[in-house]
Amino acid sequence: MILGSDFTASTLVNLKNWLRKGHLIMFRRGLYATSELSNKVEVMAFATKIYAPSYVSMEMALNYYGIIPEAVFTVTSVSTRKTKLFSTPMGNFSYQKIKKEAFGGFETRKQEGVSFNLALPEKALIDFFYLNRNLLNGDKKQFQGYRLNEDFKFDAKKMLNFAEAFQNKKVLFLTQNFIKFYVAK
């Protein structure tokens, strides 16, 4: 529901009452969901609404696709806007800034009428490389430490295209090494 100019003082009182009674959950000022909807929809479905433009990526997307086994407790998205963190009753939402030229490689999904943007598996991995490039050395042993699903079928061409969009030598190096260890079998 969009209220705009219909928003009145009594609307504010009602919102506060609904929040207090647990009928609504506030993600950020001006963004609410019914508690019923929040119980039916995966938490990442709200990420695109909290801070736009953005798409869910990195560990959350990698876990969603079964590429990493670890449970993920913060929904990490990437955005062209500044890095930001939101703590909500539904969990933590982290937004990491990337270059506008590299923003893409996601698809829009829908769950219970809520649309959200989710990185393709290859893009989630390349975003991870970019945002962790100072920690990663491209060594096979280090990649193995992330316990990546070695049976996952990555598309090497997509990975290289996504890596080249960052225009960063280290990201390209990490991507090429990953492809050598995990894709080119």
C-alpha cells in the first residue's frame, strides 16, 4: 500500500499500534511488511526493497545455489550506492558498493508476490572475488578453504565477462585461477 498524501497523523498512530502488536514489521522508515508475509517469504526477498538499486549476492546467493554449505546470517547485496548496513527485526542486511559498470548479472525472482533481484551463481562468485580481492591470493588451497561445491557447473565464459566488467587485474587473476581449478576439468 502506498499512502503518499493520504498519510495522516491517525495513520501514524495506527502504524505504531500495528508495530507494537506485531502485525507489521518495519524494515526501515517507510518500509513495512505484514508479519504474516514475513513468515512466508525468505528474508532475502526484502533486500532489494530496503536499499535500491541492489541485488542479493556473495555468500547469501552462493548458499542459496548450494555452492557453499555454511549458514549465512547476514543478507549481503551489492549496490552502486554507498556501503550500508541495516539491522531489522528480520535480520541484518549489508550492502556493498561496486562499480556501475559491473552492476548486473542478476535475475528478478518472485516469492509470494514479492519481487527481488538475485545474482546469477557466477556473478555472486565474481562479486565475492571483487569485494575480497585484498584477502584472496588465488591459491587453490585458499579456494578449498571456502568449501565450494566442486560439482557445481560454473559457466567460465560468464565468469570471465563478469570479471572483465570490474576492470581490475586482481579480480581477473582470481577468476582465471578459479576457472583453472574448478571449471576446466
